[in-house]
Amino acid sequence: MGGESDGLREYHGKRDFGRTGEPAGEGMPGEGGEPRFVVQIHDASTLHFDFRLQVAGVLKSWSVPKGPSADPSDKRLAVPTEDHPLEYEEFEGVIPAGEYGGGTVIVWDHGTYEPLSHDRRGRPVDFAESLAHGHARFRLHGAKLRGEYALTRFRGGPDRSAGEDAAWLLVKTAGGGRGHGTPDPRRARSARTGRTLARVAAEDGRG
């Protein structure tokens, strides 16, 4: 495998950082502590949620059209996208029209997560390895999302560049009490600033 900068090559190649306010990122490993996660609502060509987990110095990312659900009976489609820099956890604002992913972004939820993947003997498995094998379990500790979830690949191979048909399912498996259902994204408020998509578009989209 290449260096961490290689993990962001696709991310960098799609963006003009002279125009977009998105972080360029250094792709450096995080400093200790539990790994982070973030869920952003992205009002681009389609309105969707972006689900990101800190793995090996980058945010592994999936586009989740209907958003994560606290209901274990909901199986949410999650389509892998390019790795993002760790700094993207804090990104909220307007990506200019004409730029990749042009539209408004808010941070709907963020926090830490615990990897829970293990082998048949109950021994912990490296989280990046479990993702490469197509099934990873984890416990979210967010402001809105809490409890155990799983990501399972049901279409496509481990190499995302092999085709654009790769797809996963994001499902809540246990824990966390009642939790919150997926909100109406147009009315949802940022976990960072309390702003809605419309307010961010009005305040950050000027000029």
C-alpha cells in the first residue's frame, strides 16, 4: 500500500482548492484517542447523507441516500466514495457551483466510535482489514447516533477503483436505546452550529 497521501489522491484530483473551502488535508494519522466519525448532510445534485469513519489517517466515506437509521429493520444503501481528510469532520459550508459536489453541507452528527469486528475465535480484527473483507461492526458514540452498527458489502470487490457498482448496507444492530430516526434533511440542524441547510446556504453562500 502507498503512503497516506496516496489515500487522498482521488480527493485532491477532484477539487480546486482555490475555489472550494473544503480542507486540503495532510492525510496524517490522528493523535491517539478513539477514532472519529461524522455524518454530513449534502445538498448537491441529489440530497443525501455522507457517512465517514476515521480509518488509518483518513475518513473512509460512503454516500447514504436515505441517511443512517436507528431502526434495526432499516437497511440503508451506502455507496463508497473517495477517502476524505480527517479535517473534513469539521467542514460545513457551501461548495461552489461547478466544483465537484457543488452544494451545501452541514455536520448532522459527529463523535467517536469503537471497532467491534472480531474473528471466529472472538479475537479482535484490525478495522481496516475487516472493511477490506466487506463486513465491519462498530459502536457509535455521537450526539444523535448511538449503539452498534454494521457495514456490509453486498456488491463489488474491495478495490473501489474496479468499478462504480460497489455497494454496502449500513444497519443498526443493537444498543443505544430508542435513538433518533433519520430526520427530514431540510429541517435537520447541524450538530456543530445548530444551522439548517437553508441557513448555511444563505450565510455561507454569499458572493
